[in-house]
Amino acid sequence: MSGLLAGLDIGGSKVQAVAVERGGGAAGSGRSQVVEEVRLATALGADGVVRTAQRALAGLAERLGARPPELFAGVGIGVPGLVDPERGVVVQAVNLGLGAGELDLARRLRETWDLPIVLENDVNAGALGAADHLGLGEQDVAYLSIGTGIAAGILLAGQLRRGPHLAAGEIGHVPVDPAGPVCACGQHGCLEAVASGSAIAARWPQLDGRFPSAGGGGPGPAGALFAAAAAGDPEAVAVRDEVAVYLAAGVRMLALTVDVDLVILGGGVAEVGEPLRAAVADQLRGQAVGSAFLRGLDLAGRLRLAPAGTPVAAIGAALLAQPLP
Ligand SMILES: [Zn+2]
């Protein structure tokens, strides 16, 4: 068996799979190195998800010229939803069409290959992958994923904070506008309902189709919104700034709750890149003008972007599969 780890990020439309060599990055960086990568469309439903994971692992292994059990010391899988890492079970994942029942994904995959398999929430996996890729060591980090929904993965001294109810970092469901729209969770004006990729798409519909959705490899409606705002469209500027105010509130919540060193902006909306970071940083600076307390915390200076075009959730999932020494 080689020392490679496999990581899968199973999303509602596609799966990203990577084979990772631990500590194989630039000399002395200690970071992991992606040695092979496969992308597939996700088949939905319990059987579809199992089959998709099998195909992704088999595809990676085939490119590397061996069978999965001969290649991989462990397999990590990131899933969008509620995951019980202890039991290796997906408790709930609406976007994967699993319905009401749990999916015993680790056991189902082990029926085919005798491999250590770990499951993790995809945002938590993204936090680990982004921190590894950025070389953050054991700094305290929050990874704010802004995609179809909003959630954060929190790393304290390099360890994931999941919480006893697996709800740590679920700040997408903290209401930030009591008069805001009803959220999928039943509350009003959640952060997710006013600042996620879905919320942006509702407020800034893409009529010209110039910015493919995040699933298609582009920043989607958020890209269209930021481009229009940069071109001076006053309506776009207003929507962009309002979204940035809400995202700044999310960053402030994270920083004031756990005092992380860095907040990393990730997810499909963060593919907008520097203009997104700059817009949120501007709002944080503006909010600090009248507050010596906030100025002293320099929240704007703690913002980072997730590495562009890097499958951080798949990498993080692979790192979680590392066998204990
Ligand atoms: Zn909500």
C-alpha cells in the first residue's frame, strides 16, 4: 500500500475526487500535493451516491495504475449535509436526494473495497483543505463557505470544532434581517437567505448567461453582479454593498465568537475573487469607523480568499482519512 490518500467532495451536481500525497507540496511547506484528479457528475439518491463514489475512486485508481485498496491508505468523503463522522453515516443531505433515511456510506463502500473510509461535512472538509493549501499550520481559522447556502468550518489549533450537535459554524441560519425573506430552515432573514449564491441569484438574475454557474466552473450570478457593479451600474452597486454588509456581519460573528486569526472566504460565490474580499473588507472597515473596539480587532485585515480553482473540500476530506500514527 502506498501512502496516498483519496478525497471525494460529493456535491449535488458533481463530484471532485483527488489523490493526495501528504506533505508532498513545495519543499519544507508540509502541505499536501494533489497527484491525480477526477471529476464526475453526481447520480442522486442513496444508490446513486454510492455508485458515484465507487466510480470516482475507481477512476482515480485507474489513472494511477492500480486498484483502490493497493493505492490508498484511506479515503475521506465530504458531503453537503449532516454527517456523523463517528458512524460513517450521512444523516441528512437534501441536495443529494437521499430522502428521510440515513445513508450508511462508509459501510456500503467497504463492501466493495476493504479500505478505511471517513465521512465529513463538506464545509468542514473545505476548512481543512483551505488551511492546508494556504500553509496556515495550527492557526485558528474559520472557513466561510458562500455557495448555494452559507456555513462555516471552524479550525481551532488545527482541529475541527464540530460541536456535540454537529452544528458548530452553522451561521447561515443566524437571522441578520428580521424583515428578510423566509429561509429554508423556517426562520426569517437568515444570513443564508440574504447573502448566499441563491439569494444573489434571486436578486440579480442572469439574463445574458455570460457567467456560468459555480457548478459549471464560474462564479455565476455573483460574478455578473460584481461585474455590473464594477461597471458602475447603481442598482448592482446597491445589491453588492448590501450583500457585503451581511457577509461582513457573518465575518464579525465568527471573529467575535471564537476570535480566529483568519476568516477564509470560500464556496462558489468566492470565485468572484478579490472584488468580493475587497467589498466585505470595505464594509468591515466602515463599521469600525465609529468603534475603537472593532478598529483594534482589524477584522478586515484578517480576511483571506480560498485558493482559486483548488478542490479544497476534496483535499481536506483526504487529509481526514490519514491513518493515526
Ligand atoms: Zn435559515
